[in-house]
Amino acid sequence: MKGAGIYPGDILIVDRAIETIKGKVIVALLNGEFTVKRYYVDNALSKTYLVPENPDFYPHEITPETDFKVWGVVTYNVHKL
């Protein structure tokens, strides 16, 4: 998530009560593992993606078959000194 200013060792503050997540950086459970990605909805294609903010990784399409759950929305990022 380098493109979002999130680096290894950073501390993320996550709000689990926020319900509107379109375009937000979220913490999600994807196939049983936690991940941090931007939640993107393509209305024209009726598709939803988890998009990394790092060019080394590719977006992951969320389908009805995907084991996926939003855990919370990242509200703050604390950089480690």
C-alpha cells in the first residue's frame, strides 16, 4: 500500500463502525487472511475489486464465490520511526 502512504511497520487505526466503504482503504478478510486494500466498485461493469496501492500487485475481483469480509475502514496511519 505504498501508494496510499502505508509502509511495513506502520500502525493502522481501523474503525469497524463505518459502513460506507466505496473508495476507502479497508482491512478485509480475504480467503481467511487479513489484507489491506482499497475497496473499489466499478458501477459500469457491476464488479467489485480490492485494489492494492502498489504497482507490484494486481487488483483482486470480489465475486459471490470469494471468501471475503470487510473487517474495518482505515482512518489513520501512524508511521514507525
